[in-house]
Amino acid sequence: MEKWRWKKPAVSWRRTVAAAVAVMVWAAVAAGVVAATDKAAPRRILLDTDMDTDDLLALMYLLKQNRSEFELKAVTINANAWSDAGHAVNHLYDILYMMDRDDILVGVGGDGGISDDGIIYPNVGGYLPLIDQGITTVGECRYRQTVPIEGGGRLDVDTNGGIRRSFLPQGNRRYLPLHQPTTQQVMIETISARPTTVILIGSHTNFAIFLMTYPHLKRNVEHIYIMGGGVRSKNPTGCCPKNATSSCTPQQCGDIGNLFTSYSTNPNAEFNIFGDPFAAYQVFHSGIPITLVPLDATNTIPVNEEFFYALQQQQSTFEAEYCFKSLKMARDTWSDDQFHASYFMWDSFTSGVAISSMRNDKNFQHGNDFAELVYMNITVITSNEPYGVHDSSNPLFNVHTIPKFGLKKGGVHSGHVQTGITDNFCLIKGSRKGRCEDGYTKEMSGPEAVRVRVATEAKPNTDKNSHLNREFFKSFLEVLALSKNSGRFDIMSQFPFYREVLYKPDFVNKSRGKAVIFDMDMSPGDFISLIYLLKAPTEVLDLKGILVSCNGWANAATIDVVYDILHMMGRDDIPVGRGNSTALGTPTLGCKYVSAIPQGSGGLLDCDTLYGLARSLPRSPRRCTAENSVEHGAPRNTGHPELRQPLAFEVWQSVKKQLDPSEKITILTNGPLTNLANILLSDKNASSAIKNVYVVGGHIRDENDSKGNVFTIPSNRYAEFNIFLDPLAAIVVLESTLDITLIPLSSQRKAASFPPLLEALKHTQHTPESSFVLHLLSLMHDLQQKHKLYHHMDIFLGELLGAVYLVEGSNVEQSLQLKRISIVANNTTSTDGQVVVDHQSAHLVKVLVDFDNEEYYERVANFLSKREQSAIIGSFAEQRVSWSRQPENSRV
């Protein structure tokens, strides 16, 4: 519990009694007024969501309700499950803008922490489960690793398969650093104002923190509706029909839970509850009335073909169209042919159950229109028996003389806590189903049991002549078709002359310079570097392709910002390849190394939104999509397979194929070396096509004992982030036969001073790109000066040195040394990623040890301000003007 220390004021007892009487009289009058008003007032709703596809359907259903009955007051985003905070919050802003509901409060993240002794500080962001939450937003992915990172997981949710950018309009609301309301701020403001109903359709971290920190506000929570868990459920997914062939694998058939990535260790949990079992326990045991909509009920309402095609036929509103497009993309990219039997109306059905219950309760009617409801005694399992063990799996009890949060020794929270999807404790030898129960909403009796109203099945349609078999199907379609509270426009109808134009330069009869591939992890420094490379004359530098590392400072969906930069600079011809989201030699479902990057301010949240400035860029017609084809290994072609997002290796192959026989490729890497290592391992002839490699990264320990920059792991004093994020890949690349120039941290630090570069940029002529860089750097510098969470901004500024050196190396006075180095990669975070001078090593690299930095900042500013190779379209604001008037060439 949060500890508030306060000093009791010295006042007379007479004044105290008089004040108490006055308060009692005021409260009695106010209660009468509120009681009378509440009968007519709409039911206030706060929705906590992880913004997955089915969450969007639930959100639309709530937004369409009659506001005189139900008023959605606030939406908070669950940031430790199916979406990433920066992408989710801007996605939500666009939906609310379409629906003309910019009045709704939106909360996401926060940078508060929880101390080792259980003190909860303000504004904990919910990026980590409660038991792993420390004082920062850095941490492992104990539960979240069950969520796929790429296809079918966070990437597809963040982009909504590409539909988000192709369909939704864009308004003025957006994430801005230190200005975005946090989740806890929005919950406090909304719930403290008046009685509120809370609907939870993600993990329970946010709301549990609220309840634990502000228990006095429980009285204002009228009811909690939860989609999650499984009580008596038997998962139908993967059940083999009687006439199935031997190739049919039962998978999760009959499991209570639905963790399809972890049923071999935990067949009992459902994703939302498993996302933070200890948080769910706090919610269930809060004493607030709860209605649970578990898998028991949602398994009885799959998105069957009849409903799917009915929705397809009834796209009369923008919200209905967006819902259908979202569902269609989910169906088209489903891993097998069982979508209509395996994809359920999880969260949308929960929203319907909540609305029906609230309406019926208000009208003194019993029951629910859409679900059968019964009371059960259940609890949430947070650890596994035997209790009282000390096996280092449980942070609530590890190394604590007094258990965290005042928990009972040997109690229900003191057993083994599942550490991940391959936890050996959870495996049963000879069985394909594990024994762990973390996150299981288990029916039981005794002191741990909580009486909860539970939906057991979806009610059949009362209209016997309808082809829809569930009553909620009918309601959902009717509500989305209503003209009242309908969406105003999509992106195409937002502007009268909206058009998508690709800008591609004409290289006919023009000489081309050295072929270059830029490998970036989408940090702010990388985007500035990209702009710098695009400013280079094509007869000097010919940027052939971009590879994106998705295991660095930004999540995979940030690839859309790369497309927007290219569009701004008129280079829609340059292919962009998506790389891996995990380091070499680590599980594809995991977060080893990348977990060292903060998830909140100064980390992924800011990089995914380019510090709030991504939405000021012009929108590119190109975008990251989930489109796919049989040709590329998909089970079926989607609607537009030609829009498929290429992979990094595919872009490499394409660029290599286009080279003239005498040409070779120069590669500049500004992130972890994962992409280049995979190319070398997958293409045995890759080295022969590479002229040289410039690696921005690594810290070579010198005589001054200077430190590295992995500031989130104090025990690792000498590593640099780009090498640390994938040390095995660094070994593959740096110990290869390639001609490598290393631009280490010591050199980057000589080019990482904000004031001289900002001063130089202010006093040059402005181009759209130089103005954008000036805006971004000014913002980063301002944040660095104002808040300790941004102390590391110079890390990103130093990364620009690689692009400058590549473009103007011969014009810069420099000092290079040949050094024999080796990379530490022993699976120990306190030493991994360190670069050491090894005189026994056979691997020589050139190291940029010094350069003339006196004119460096002036050179950069002048280069960015040149009129040549300047932006074709400077901003989204410029696009808005263009799309609002008739094009010149179409006027009569």
C-alpha cells in the first residue's frame, strides 16, 4: 500500500465537533440531491483495455450506446499485454476522433514505481505485472511472453493489420511526453468524481494499482465487469472431429484456459487474468460487486460464418466498416481454417453483458438479455503449491524478511510462480499439458472464495426466424448500424480531395553513387541519421534499402514512421525490410536483452511515437500490414497480398539481385547487429557482395576506465546498447572477414552535445527536414534538462555520427586505429555486450578513435539546410491543406 505520511494538525475539540456536524448536515443534503439526480443520470463507465481487435468491437459497442443511459467517461490502456503503449494510445485517439468523442479522457502509462518494501509511488504505469514492478519501467516479460510479438500478436494489434492507418482519420489529440495523462490520473479523476462502473477487458494491473493505492475510492466503484478467466470451461480450440485424419493435433481441446503459446506448462489460465494474476486477485478480493464473463460463456459465442457475413452486409456506418475490416483481417491471417470455430466475441460480448445488466438493474428487471448468469465462489490462483517454497521464482517473498505488501508467510501467494512459457516446474514428464495454475479463476470454498456473478453461456436468439444463433449478435449489428452516435468520417472522407500519391525520383541518365543499406532500430537518432542519408546527393550515396531491427529502441509497428520519413523526402522507392524482434539465439517469445530498455518515458513509449512528433509527419501511402500470400508461406492469400510487409532478408536479397556485377554494398548499422548477422548466416555469399560495414556501437574500455551506456543495468559498467542488445549477433558480424569500421561510444560522445547543434540549426536557412530535426532535438534537449527520465538523450544524438562519417568521411579529419577485439556473450547480463581488446584475436577492425569535431555541428546543420534533396511534402499539416482543395491538374 502507498504510505502517506502526514502531521496531525492541532485544533480544538469544539472546532472539530462543529466541523463534523456541518459535514454531516451537508452530506445528508448532498446525498438526497445525488440520489435524486442519479435516477435520471446516465451510468458512468470507465473502460480498461489492451486495444486488441476484439477490444475495438467492445469499444465501438459502448460508444454507440444512448448517452442519456450510458456515458463512457474514460478509457485507460493496459500496457503489458497485446499492444504497445505508444501505438495503442494514438490508435485510440483516432477512433475517438472518428466517433466525435474527443471529450473522453484517455490514460496510458506512468513512470511511478513500487519499492522493495511495497511502497506504491504515484503513477505506476502498469508496464509490468505487480510482482515484478520495481522502481522503474524496466523489467522482464514473465507473463507477457505468452503474447506473440509479431504476426498474430503485438505487431498486428499495434497496426491493426495495417487497417488503422488506411482507414481511421487523424485528429489533433496525440501522445506528448510529460503531457499525456497517465492511467492512474484518469482513473482517479473519473472515479472520484461520481459513482462509476468499471469494465476490464485486459489484464488487471492498472485497476489493481488503483485499488491498492486509493482504497477509499472503492465506494465510488458501483460494479466491475470482467472478461477473463475460465471456471468450468473446456476449450473447443483444436478439437479433432470424429472423421479427422491422423494429421489433426488436439492442441488445447478440453483445456480450461486458452494460452495457446503455453498450454504445455499452463492449460488452466486465460490471457487476461494470466497477464497479471496477483493484480487480478486484488480486484476479485476488493469487495466490489463483480460480474465475470469467462471462457465458459465466450466459448459459446464464436464469430461464426452467419454473423461474419451479416456484418459484411451491414457496413452502413464507419464504425461497422472498421469492425468488419478488422475481423476480416483476423480471419484472413488465421493460422488454420478454424477461424469461425476458434475466434470468439470475447470482449464485445462482455460489453453487451455489462450494458444489459446495467439497463436491467436500473429498470428493476432481473437477469441478462445476452447471457445466463449464476453465482459461484471462486478465487484467482497466483502461485502453485506447495506454499512457502523459496525457489527464487517469487519476488514477493524472495530475499524479503517481511513479505512484500504484508503478505502472509506460507499463504496462497507464497508458492512457485510461473517464470515463463518453458518453466520446468510446470512441465509434466510424458504429458503435453502442464501443471501450473497461475491465473486460473478456480472454483472453491473456504476463506479464499469470493462470491462472483458468472456468465456461463450466451443466450440463443429469441427470433427463431433469424439466421443468427445468438441474441447478442442481433444487438451488436443493430447498435453498430444506428445513425445516432455514428462516426463522422474515415480518412478518405475526412478530406474532400484525399489522395494517395507515391513519390519516386527519376534516375534516368543520372549517375548513382555507392550502394548503401541502412540498418536501424528506429531510435530518434536513427531517424535523424536517415534524413541525413536521404539528403546526400545520389551520385555520392545511393540508398538502396532500409533494414529495421525490432529488438531495439522501438517496437516493430514503428516501421510506419520510417515510411513517413521516406514519403516526406520523396523516396517511396526505397524498400524497407522488417527484421527480427528478438536477439540471435534467444526464444522468439521472449524479451532477453531488449528488456533493458525502459518501456515508459525516455524509452519505448517515446520512441514509438517519435517523442510525440510522428503524427506531424506526412502520412505515407505505404504502411506495415498483415497482408500475406501463399507464396510467402501463409495458409491463404489475404485481400491485398501485394501490400505485404517485406522482411529484412528479402530486402537484402532484392538489393543484392539489382547490383551491377562490379557493384558492392556498403552497410551502415545504427542498432543491434541482428539483421546483418542473420544475413551472413543465411546467405553464404553475402560477404562477397559487401564492400564495407560501418558499425555505430560498442564501447572499448580505455585507460580512463570510462563507462558504457547501458544505464538500466548498473552491474554492466562497460557495455554499449547496440552491442548489448544482441551480443551473439555482434560476434557473428565483428568476428567475420568483413571490412568493418567501428564508430564506438567514445567517438559518439564527442558528437553528442545539444547546444552547439541546436544553435547551428537555428541560424541556417530552414528546410522542412531541418525544421523537423530542430524541433525533435529541441524537444529532447528540453526533456533532458527538465526530467531525470530523459538524462540519456545524448545517446541518440551521438548516433548521427555514423551517417555523417559515411557521407563526408573523406572531408573530415579523422584518426583510425586497427584493433583486435572480441565480444563478451556468456549469457550474463552483467558482462554481455562488452567489447574487449584481445591481442590473441585474429579479428581486426578499424576503430574511429578521433575526428575533428570543431566544425562538426556547423557541417551537420548546413547539410540538413541545403535546398537540394529537400522534402517533397513537409508535414501532415501541409497534407491537410493539399487534401482540402482541388488539385491544380484536375481543375477545369
